[in-house]
Amino acid sequence: VHGSLESLLKDVRSLLERQRVVEALVARQTGPNQEILQTMTHRQHLAEIRTRLTSQHPADIAFVLESLPVEERSLVWSQIWPIKGSTVLLELGEKVRAGIVNSMPRDRLVELLQKIPGDDLPDLAATVPEDVLEEVYATLDSQSQDWLVSSIAYPADSVGALMSQKAVTARPEKTVREVIEDLRARSLPPALDTLYVIDSRHTLLGALSLTQILISNLDSAVRDIQAPATLAFTPHQEALEAVRAFERYDLRSAPVVDERARLLGYVTVDVVMDYARRKSGEEALRLAGLHGEEDLFAPLWASARNRWLWLGLNLVTALVASRVIGMFEQTISRLVALAALMPIVASIGGNTGNQTMALIVRTLATSPLPRSNAMHLLLKELRIALLNGLVWGGIMGILTIILYGSVPLGAVMSLSMTLNLLVAAAVGVLVPLLLDRLGFDPAQGSSVLLTFTTDSMGFLIFLGLASGFLL
Amino acid sequence: VHGSLESLLKDVRSLLERQRVVEALVARQTGPNQEILQTMTHRQHLAEIRTRLTSQHPADIAFVLESLPVEERSLVWSQIWPIKGSTVLLELGEKVRAGIVNSMPRDRLVELLQKIPGDDLPDLAATVPEDVLEEVYATLDSQSQDWLVSSIAYPADSVGALMSQKAVTARPEKTVREVIEDLRARSLPPALDTLYVIDSRHTLLGALSLTQILISNLDSAVRDIQAPATLAFTPHQEALEAVRAFERYDLRSAPVVDERARLLGYVTVDVVMDYARRKSGEEALRLAGLHGEEDLFAPLWASARNRWLWLGLNLVTALVASRVIGMFEQTISRLVALAALMPIVASIGGNTGNQTMALIVRTLATSPLPRSNAMHLLLKELRIALLNGLVWGGIMGILTIILYGSVPLGAVMSLSMTLNLLVAAAVGVLVPLLLDRLGFDPAQGSSVLLTFTTDSMGFLIFLGLASGFLL
């Protein structure tokens, strides 16, 4: 699969390069032939790119676009969009899509958006300028208009935002034969696996898998062969709950109902999987203090700014830690070995605290953490910290004695490491748990708070003990 | 969904507690009634737990087991396993499963494993003692034996390890009517969506979706309505490639073939999704230097040891950084402000390097990174580092001048920050890329190398510049 993607990208790149060379050559020509030459070579290689790309899967075209610098990206897009624009647009990452949407002339964009099925339009809403969206909205049929309005209203991380409309349904009194006839008469979604059984008021009564239809007698009534719809989501549930349920119960699709159990739509495994992968990717980036995915070819300023909030925060916390050290300048000037040893205490604290935090964030991401287990976790992490403090703090203490020939300095080193490991464990458990309880994302901001505490406390504990016991 | 899981766990917990209280009371009784009392209350609450749990989905039972401390876990397991052991075992996390398997008497374990379908047995192989596995193997039919042997042979992160056997197949010359009759006669996998069309030598010819079967004329031949099998995996492909393809093309299942295009089995979206989620979870933990998932109730020693490799490494790198500072003790003793400022330089480098690294690891996880783009990324990150160095290093320089009243010290601060940001950007890009090119996991070990470099280089640059220009 990937070999072919790489070679596709390579082909496109070399065609772009040839086009560039040819155009540069023609531009240098003068005389009567120039115009003829220009006509002959005009975008010849671009046409080849079009031919090569349009036969590909939209997701692969999107990959090629995302792998190209902005200028070449828009050149390729200009070739692609009249033919496959509507499907490719849906496959693009949000940042790249926004860039492409913004670069298109308004009337072309409207034309393109009108080709996108009403079911998919809400996915694009966030990246399309409001006035353009309004113009497209006006041309939709009333059902698609309702869908667009209600979909946009669901919060980004709700089940509603993942929902597809137009579930394939069946009535309980119909026979299998009638259901099959119905199916033949209508256009079906690409990966249909289940029909939802509803009554005349759209109340969800059960589910009917295609397998069940195939192996049932043609004269059976739907109500006699349907399975109960044991699991249904509501649109305001957190999307993460859907992810957990799809994983836990190996679902392919699941119905979404309103508070009166009326069928609103359904969620499919591909959408849930995309969401889960995007989220876990964002989580990894957020742990490092980034806002989210970044277009590889985003302008320098945009990329730099993505990191500034974190850098600024980091600078503030580093300054505070620095002031803690500043408080002990007298102590350090009398025993300069402290300056060399103090970063070890801070660094060990930061690193083990990060381990603890990663475990907690992970546990929270896969399943709910009962309150009693949270207490258990805290005690356990504290015990591990104590154990590690005694073992590794002890080793470090001995090394300090060997290096500096001072037993009291070694003892202060051991004790400070143990204490800072305890601080790190407590912060590593409590901060993500607290953020989670308060309804925040436990990944967001935990690590800046952690480093702040382990650095400042590490310096404070070590230099404090040193000035108390050694001077 | 989750409310009910939490309350299920709560019920089980309170039943366990009641059982404990009753048994303690009975144990304190003396006299003739003791025996009668014992018989009456014997495991009464445990039986209730059994009733409450066995009606639940195996994945939910697994959740309850994973949320209980080891002793209570085995008490509950003793109630569950004779009824639902084989399905629950498959749903448990690897660490918890290993604990349960090890705690069971050997003959009971063999009895339990014999109930597990041959298709699922390879998933358990890693957690079962070899001699037990051999005993179970001997009781399998020859097809399941072959499957077990060949499945175990596939590497853990290959498509082969995710593969299911017994794909539902159809011959090209059959009619739809015959295919449906076939389907009715056999037992079908839970979420069947596609039949694979094969010839008499098992060569994969195409795919036939259930939807297609349903909407086709009963007299059509399979070969006339089948879709080409455009995407097929081989068992030795990396599992990550399957993850990418399933995401990219929204697949529900895909065939696996050998080098002669003969159908070996198939991969389903639930297995791929589980794998992807497990991997991204492990990635997050590995970035923090942990081996992988940890049983919440694992013994203290096991949990502590999970962190030791990292702690040890961290101690070594911190020691090296500390020796770098040690080289400049003279400098520091003459200008003690350096001791307070130097951690800022190291910390800013470490944090921005981590941002860069997180971006690269993420990019590598979702799609291949063409070589030319890697170069682009490096240059871009260096430019961002330079920009950030000028901006934030400038701010920090001014703060230093204000705090310490020394312009040269401020200049040294700015310059060191800029240089260390450049080091961090280079290491943040190159280390994960290099690890990836060499075939290692880019998440593993990147961050320890990064912190090592940014700390040591941060101290070296800052103190080196300071001793050169300020003294």
C-alpha cells in the first residue's frame, strides 16, 4: 500500500518539476515561436498529473496534497478539484483543508460545496467562511438544511458530531421479502451492515443485520427475527463514550436516538475510529503543549505561534524555579557543589512524575476510574516513590560521597531525592485526576504543572536542606 | 453505558464486602451452631455476584475484574470462569490475564483453554505456560493445530498476528441463490460483511459484499457481480500498514493472501482498531519511559521495576549534565547568579525539543514521511527555533538585565537560549527520524536522548559563554 503511495507522490513531484523547467525555458524564449511554444507546452505536465491522480482513491489524493508545499499544493488542487474536489476535500486534514478553501475563488468554492452530499456538509462547516456556507445552505433541500443546522449545533466532541443521517430502516410488520425489495429500490450507504427497525413514530424497536436477513425465510416478519437494540447513543453523549463502547463491544455501527427513543441517525465504526485516532494524536501533541495537528507546510509564523503559549508558560515556571535558586545564592556561593547537584534532584522528580502522569492519563483514556481505585493508585504511587527514593536516592547519595568526599552532602542528596520523588508521585496522580473530575482534559496542561512543581520543589528541598544541615 | 459499568462494579464491591463481613462474623462464632451457620452463609454473596455478572457482556466482566485488587479479583474469577471464562479471558488486558492464568490450577486451565475457539487461541498463547499450551494443542483438530502453529510464528506487530481464519468464501461460478443457501447452512462469524471469491486453488479473485448479494438477482453468477479485491494484505506486512489502510479507505474487513495470492484469512476492523488503540496507548507510555500497560493492582515491586530502566538512564544523563556544571565550578563561584539562570536555558531547550519530537513522532505514526519532506521539516524547525530564540531569548535577556543589572549577562542568556533552542530542534527532528529509518520505534528512547542533549548542551553553552565573556 505504502510503496504505491510513495511512488505516486514521487511521480507527481517529478511532473511538477518538469512543468517548472519547461515553463522557465519557454519564458526565456523570444521571437515569433514563443507563443506557439507556450500553447504547446501549456500545463502539459499538469494535465498528466490530473490523469495520474484522478484515478486514485480520494484519500490518496489527499495524502499527495498534504505532502506538497503550499504553492505546488494549490497547483495540483487546481487540476483536481473540478473532477474529484468534493470527495478529496472531505479526506483532507483540517489545517490543509482550511488553507485550500481559503485560496479558492468564492464562486468556485460555492460550486464545489454544492456537490458535497448533505450528509457530509457539516464535517466541512468549521473550515468554510460563514457567508459561503449560508449561500450553499440556501440551495439545499429542506431535509439537508435541517441536518446541517442541527449537526453544527452539536459540540465537537459529542456523539452528535459523529452521526450520519439517513439510517436504513425497516418496519416490524414487513416481511423479509418486502425488506429486500425495499433495499433494491433505494441507494444504500457504502458499508451497510444493519437495518434499524422503527415504528411509524420513528421509535427504535430493534436492529436487523444483513446476515440475519440473508439467512431468514423470505416470509418471516421483521419483528420475529430482529435483535433488540441494546445499545443506542444520544447525540449529546461524549464521543469518547462511543469510542469506548465500539472498542468494548466490537461494534460496526450503532443507532443514535433522542430522549424519546426516536431514531435520529447512526454512528459507524470508521468515523469512530478516525475520531479516536485523531484524539489520541492530539493528546500526544497536547501533552507536549501543542494545539493540535500542524500543516507540515504551514507558514513559519503560524507554526511558531502554535508553540508560544507553552514556551511562555515554560519560561514563567522556569523563572520561578530560578528565583527559588536565587534565594539560596549565599548557600551556593559557600558550597558550589550544590549548583552541580541540584539539577539531578529536579530532573529525577520531573521524569518519574511524568511516568506516573502518563499512566494516569492512559488509564483515564481507556476506562472510567472508580474513586476507590484512585485512592489506591495514589497510595501505590507514593509507595513506589518511597521505594525508588530509597534505592536510587541511596545510590546517588553514595556517588555524591565518592565524588565530593562529604557524607552529610550525600545524606542531603538522598533525602532530597526521596522527598522530591514523593512530591512528583502526588502531583502526577492528583493533577490529571483533578482536571478530569473538573471536566477538563487531563492531558492538557498537566505536564507544565508537573515540571513546575518538581523543579521548584526539587531546588527548594535540596537547597533548603543543604543550608540547614551543611552550613 | 458508563454509568451502568460503574454501578455494576459498585454492586460487586459491596457484595464482596458483605461476604467478607459475614465470614468474619461466622469465624468468631463458637458452639454447636457454628457449622450450621457456616453452611448457610457459605459463599452466599459470591453466588449473588455470579448471578449479577454472568448476564453481562464479557468485556464488562473483564472491566470489573481489572478494577478489583488481586485477591478479590481471583475470588470473583473463581465464580465466573466455569460459566464465562473462555470469553472473558479473551477480553482481559494482557497483564491481568497473565496473573489470572498463573493463579489457576493447571488442570482447570487446560479445561478452560479447551473451550476457547481455535481461531482465538493464538491471542492467548503469549500468556499461557508452554507446557499447558502443548497439552491443549494435542486435543485440537488438525486444522486448528495448523492455525495455532502458523499464527504464533507471525511477529507480534505483523498483519498475520491480527488475522482471523475461516473467511467465508464463494466460488465464482455459483449463483446468488446457491451462495445464500450455503450461508444458511453454516455458522457465520458475528459481523460478516464480505464474502471472498476464490477458485479451487484458493486464489483470491474478488470480494462480494452482503449488500451486493441482497440486491442482486438470485440467478446471477458470483463472477458477474463480484467486486475486484483491490486491497489485500500479506501476513508479514507491518500491522501499522493495515491500520493506516483501514483508516484511509474506511474498511470493515480485508483479505490476507500469501505470495501466490491464495487466501489465508482476513482482518476485521475491530481487531485493527484494538491494535491501533493499544499501540497509541503504549506509545504514550513509552514516551514517558514505561514498558507498556501496567495492571493497576500489580505488586509494588513489579510496578517499581517497570520504571527502573528509565530512572537509571535518567540518573546517568543527569549525572553527566551535573559533571558539565562541575567543570565550571570556578566560574559559578565567581558569579553565583549563573547557578540560578542555567536551569532556564536547559529547561526551555528540553520543552521545545519535546514539542518538535512529539510532532515528528505523530507525523510518522499517521503516514510515511518522504525524504524531501524530512529535510523541509528540519529546516523549518531550525527556523522556528531561531525565531523563538530571538523573541523569547530576547525577553529573557531583558529580564536578566533587570534582575541582575548586567548587560553582558543578559546577552549571554539570550545567545545561550537561542543556541540551545537550535540544538533542541535539530535533536527533536533527527533522533525520531533516525530511529524510524533504522527500523526502531521512534517513540522509544527519543525523549531520554533529547533531555540528555538539551540539558548537557544547555549547561555547556551557557556556562561556557559565561566563562568566556563575563570573567
